[in-house]
Amino acid sequence: NAGVTQTPKFRVLKTGQSMTLLCAQDMNHEYMYWYRQDPGMGLRLIHYSVGEGTTAKGEVPDGYNVSRLKKQNFLLGLESAAPSQTSVYFCASRFQATDGYTFGSGTRLTVV
Amino acid sequence: AQRVTQPEKLLSVFKGAPVELKCNYSYSGSPELFWYVQYSRQRLQLLLRHISRESIKGFTADLNKGETSFHLKKPFAQEEDSAMYYCALTLDSSYKLIFGSGTRLLVRP
């Protein structure tokens, strides 16, 4: 049982490049989330999904897009990376709205 | 807007000393509150949630609705407790967790 798996674990991008972060869960969870973690700011919600085919904006959605074509996968895209997007990105999922989250191990992204 | 405040960025204690990590929230309804822990270079893990009123690794937290607080306590800190701790809340009809900015706990030998 892998839980929540994020790929890649590390990435360095040049300004203006694009990339997609993949989050996969094998727990049949309905809800999935993308957060970014920055020093002194805790975790801030980027986008989330309450089920297959649905997405919604979180607290800091600008510069990111997401898709949830399959229940088990939640993709986070950066169309044109900026240095301000240097961060650690965490994916999380949960079965129902009152459960705690299960987190992935994170993706450390550096934009130069 | 709903907020979670963790006033201390760093809390340093000696092994065996009591620990209290503060968490205050602003929300007038009935939130569900959680504490998450992140050990060095590991993923965040659920430590405890107020609704289950359980004690994990010796930590407890009591929801005080009058003071809108959910402080995390442990009577005797251990070196392995050194980590980043996040308080978080989820709202009645929401699907999202709102996190505080975190407190780094350092337990010195």
C-alpha cells in the first residue's frame, strides 16, 4: 500500500519553463489537495479536488493549473515557472471531509 | 476570514521539561482541529485530532472554545520530539484544512 506518491522528488527549472507534478493515491480517496510550503508561512492551499473531474481554487492558485481526470491522480501544472514558485510542494488526500490528511513526501522545486 | 495562529516560530526546551505549543484560531462555528508533525525531511503526519481526544506519543491537546485555542502539550519532552508542528482546522461545511505557520520544537539533551 503506497499511500500518496509524488513525482518527481526534486526538480530545477529555468524561468519560463513548464512542468507537471504528479500525485497518485491508491486509497480510493475522494479529496485531493496541493499545498506549497514556504519558510515562516506554513502550508498554503493551491488547488483542491472533491472528486474525479472536479477542481477548485485554493488560497494561492495564480500561476498553477490542475487536473483530476482519474480519481487516483491529481496533477499540478506550472505553465511558465517563476522564481517565486520555488517551494516544496505537498500533495495530500483524504477519504471524507472530516478525516485527517495523508500526505505525500513532497517535491522540492527550484526555479532559477 | 478563518485563521490559525501559532505565535511561536521556535520553541526550545531541555529534555524532560514540559512542552506547550500554542495554537489559536478564529472561527465562530464548530471547527475540527488537528495537529500535524513533520520530522526532518519527512512528510507531514497526523499527530492527533480533537474529535478523537486521544494521546499520541504522550501529546495531548484540548479544545477550548472560550479561548479559541487548541494548545499541544506534553509533560516530559524527548529529543525525538524535535520537529516542526502545525496546527490546522477544517470548517463545518468546507473540504479544506487551514494551517498555521508552524512551530519548530527543539529538544536539547
